[in-house]
Amino acid sequence: MFHKDLYGLRLKRLRKEAGETQAELAALLGVKPNQVVEMENGRKTTTFEKLVLICQHYQVSADYLLGLIDEPRAL
């Protein structure tokens, strides 16, 4: 089942493992850094288009990022 909190935790973990800042991820997505903060804190999600960008960038499946599976399978 999807939970914004788990989505946020996984997004933050992926970003940190990649050595990126919230500002860098925001630039990739074309959003303001505060929107990344909101996503990582589980208060907001994102569009399908940006979800695809995130998955491609970090080479994980959307199912993993959304908390539907536990393994971050590469695309």
C-alpha cells in the first residue's frame, strides 16, 4: 500500500546515496527546492512525469519508490 512517508524516506535515501543536494534534485525535476523538501517529508508527492524522471535518474522502479515492493529493481 502506498504511503507518502515511505515514498519520502526512499526518495531522500536515494538522493543522499547519489551524493546530491535537494537543490540538485529540484533542478533535475524543474521544481523549487522546497518542493523536494515537501516530498521527502511525506507531505507532497509529484506528477507521473516527474516520478518517471526520478526513477530513471536513480535507476529504480516506481513500485519500489512508491513502497509497493521492497527491492529497488533497476529499470
